[in-house]
Amino acid sequence: MNSVLATKDLDLHLLTSRIAAMSCPTEGMDLSSYKNAIDDIRQILEARHSGRYAVFNLAEKKYAATKFPTGRVVDAGWTASVPPSVEELLEVSTNCENLYFVEFFSIHPIPILGSTH
């Protein structure tokens, strides 16, 4: 399934009914390099999945978890030019699986490393 979750010009696509991939959200001066404004992403997630979403940030750049007030943010901190170790992959996979199956969160947006427009 490759449908767009948002109505704005955002790089956010559903991979399954509960997993989405997106460019890393950003704010301020970084908006010229990245397509997704963090406030737009927050607005969509809060409107459609309030209290039932987790953002798995695989990128090295972190953003304030307070931007997603009712969601959960998991920062992996992977470097774009270095592949993650098996242990790092397992850690993120386990976190995602726990939220997906145990806590039944409704959606998991996953920012893609190094993605710009």
C-alpha cells in the first residue's frame, strides 16, 4: 500500500495500514533542505492518532519529543553514512514490535535516514 497519509505536500507514505515512512521532520532554518515541517507532521498525527502513535527516529539528528505530546518518540541515532549494527536493528525492531503488538499503537511513522526532497 503506497497511499499518502497527509493532504499537505509532505513526504509521508503508508507502508501498511499502521506503519508509515517519511522524510525526517524538521523546523526553523532546516526547512529549506527538508520537506516535512515537524509541526505539520505533529498536527496530522495528533488529529488522526492522538495518544496512539510512536515515531521511530532512525536519524542522527534528534528533535524534541515535546513536539509529539501524546505520542512516543524512540531515537535510534543512526548515522546516515554508517550502517546500523545487528544489535541496533534488533533493538529498534523489538521496540516497534512491542508497541505494534503488545500496546497496539495505531501508527508508527519512521523517518528515513538522509532523506531530503
